[in-house]
Amino acid sequence: MNWILIADILYILVLVPVSLRIIHDTNSSSKTIAYLLLVIFLPVLGIFFYFSFGINYHKRQLYSKKLTEDDALRQELETRIISKTELNLQTNQEAIQDAEGLVTLLLKDSWSPLTGGNQVKLLFNGEEKFPELLQALQAATHHIHLEYYIYENDTIGNRIKEVLIQKAREGVQVRMIYDDFGSRSIRKKVVQELRAAGVEAYPFHKIKLIYFANRLNYRNHRKIIVVDGACGFVGGINISDRYINTPGGENERYWRDTHLRIDGPGTFYLQYLFFCDWNFCSKQQLAPEPVYFSTHRHPGNVSVQIAASGPDSPTATIMLSLFKAINLAKKEILITTPYFIPGESLLDALKAAALSGVSVKVLTPHVSDSRLVNAAAWSYYEDLMKAGVEIYLYQKGFVHAKTLVVDSYLAIVGTANMDARSFDLNFEVNALVYNHEIADQLAAAFQEDLKNAEKIEKEAWLSRPKSRKLLERIARLLSPLL
């Protein structure tokens, strides 16, 4: 008994400073409570979990986004970005409508410029994205920059590998960043073949055994390709056969996703993000020279802005941009997301929109790949439906798209799910397109998806068993950690 008492006292002596550290270091009150519950009610394992997953070691290492050490040059660039954005705001008033505050938010928060004169094309599923991508890669003359969370050693992965090797042998600069966890199937064979052919390929935040847990937590979820500084791709589709739906193909279930092709200055910030991530993971100092930012004009008139954030960001840029976009709505909000754990801020924004007469519709998968995530998402549905939000469950297969449409003039397509992991833990990127035509196309795709979805009926949902509601509430407590 004395040994048990001594062990209890020692654990309390450890628990108190750990709890104080959680309170001091964790900005989110919901996360603070979740971690405190974990370390108190799950002795030892809870503390291990917190030090493995709870501490943002990236902010302690803080890889720098400062591409130039010349403060005068940096100030000049920032001045140009501000003046260019102000000019684009004036010349694109009709397209921007009431979103000037959203434009300003991204400009002030992360120096992301509003760009005009873009051509933008929506690409639905892998069967539309990959032919377009292969064509763009084949046309490259100076450089190809790729950054992907998942790159698989499969048919499409090897097809793209062959093109990259071909272009590298032609003298094109080819640089590739792959997430060391999401792209683990290419670490040996594919990466070695690429490097042997002259492609520079580096893992983002390489997983090492001693730091395994935390390095597994902070992943590069971005999907970025920039070709010759003029053509860019961004969205939810990774490089994998699972995204291609063909009759008699290998996919057991239909995979629904959305991607975006941008031709024009809208690619500049994607290029900037690539440079920052490249210099971090390659330990090089690749300079953002003019040759990487094409001034070739396209006959487009679409306004584009990029929102990006990660565990190194001083603010949750993507979450704030979604919050602002939702608050702009006067008529309609259409959201598609595979993981829906919005947190209290976005939950309140959606409820306020619905209660003020805005039509709010949310499309999520009928079956997720995580029961715990599913249960946490379900815990939000009751509050939303009581406010008038319509929830639809996709039945045809798995919906992996991350999109938002506001009032038929703002379309958002990107990599960020509507959950805490995307807002706080992963490196993410979204493209904001201020254009009626693109927004209408994305809204039409949403309506088409609803034909393969089932609406949750409020009365039936409210009458589900109390035991199920309790389990969902418990999962919701853990949602900041998912």
C-alpha cells in the first residue's frame, strides 16, 4: 500500500506541472479541456499522448517563410502586393461584390494578393484532372514544382513519374515535395528512380523513430503543382488511382472529388508556398527569381486569391477565411467536406446564417473512414438542423471534395477539411475564386451530387437513441484532438 501511495504522489507531482503547461501552451479552450481530461482520466498514457501529439514542435522549430533577408526588398514587395490588390479591387468590383473584407483579411494576415486576369477551370474527379495535368507537365519548358500529401506507386503515379523523368532529361528543372507519411509507398523505388533521372525530391518533415508521433501529427496535406510559373493546380485530388472512376476499373467504390486549374498570376502565391516549403525540407535557399513568376498574360478575367495556413502560422488563416466567407452570405451557402467537425466558431456562423434566412446546405459522406470522426460530426447535426441547416449524406461512394460556394459569386476549392486537424495541425491551401461562372459551375456540381445523397430528416434524427447521442457527445469532447 505504501508503494501505491508513493506512486500516486509522484504521479500528482508530475501531473500538476503538465496540467499547468497544457493551460499555458494551448490557445484553444476546448483543446485545453480535452487534454486535461485526457491526462487526468488516462494516467501516464494521457501524458504520453499530450507530449507526442499536443505540443506544436513546429512552432518551436518554426521554419521560416521569410524568403529574403533583405528587409528593404521585403518591404518593397509587400508595398507592391498591397497596391496591386487595391488596384484589382477597384477594377473587379462587380466580381468581388461584398467580399472586400475577405480580400483584406487574407492580404493583412498572410500577404496573399488578390490577382486578376486568370483563367480558371474546375476539374471533377481524377478522370478529368489527370489528363489535364499530364498535358500541362508535357508542355513544361523551364520548371515543374510538385507538392503532394499522397503520391502512390500505382498506374497514374508511375505515368506521372515517367513524364517527370522525361522532362528532367530534357533540361527542365523538376522539384518535388512529398509527405513522408502520406506518400510512404514511393519512398524507395519511385523516389530513387526520380532522383537518378535528375529530379530533386525531398520528403516534407521526414519521419524519424525518435520523433515519430509528433512528426506523424503535423503533415503536409497540400496538393500543389506549378508549371513554368504560369499554370497551377490545387484541390483535393492526390496522385492515386483511387481518384479515377472508370467502368470495370480497380476502384471498389466511386470517389468524388474536385480540383482546380489556374492559369495566370493566381499561381504566384502557390509558387511562393512551394518555395517556402522547399527551402524548409531541402535545406536549400532557392531564391524567388522573376523567371519563376511568369508575366505572360492570359485572356482570362477571373479573380483569384489563395488562403494557406499550418501549425507554423500565427493565426488560423483558413478557418478565419471560411468564417468570413460564411458571414458574407445573403442567400446561399453550399459546403462539401469529407470530415465535418467545424468547432464552435464555424458552428455559430452557420447557425446564424441559417437563422437569418440564408439557405445553408452541407454535404458529407454517408460512411466515413473513421467511426470516431463520424460520431463527432454527428454531434453537430442536431444544433445545425434546429437552426435550419440542411444536412445531406452522400450515398454513391466517398465524397472527398473540400468546396464552398457563397451566393453564386464566391467559390472555394482546396485541400482543407472543415475540422480542427486542417485548421491547426496540417499544412493546407485553399483557392478562393471570385467569379459568377465558376461559382455557378460549382453550385451545379453540388446540386448534381445531391441526386446521389440522402437528406437527414430532423424529426427522425432527433428521435435517435439517447445512448447514441451520449456516444456522439463523448466523441465531440475529443474532437479537438481528432
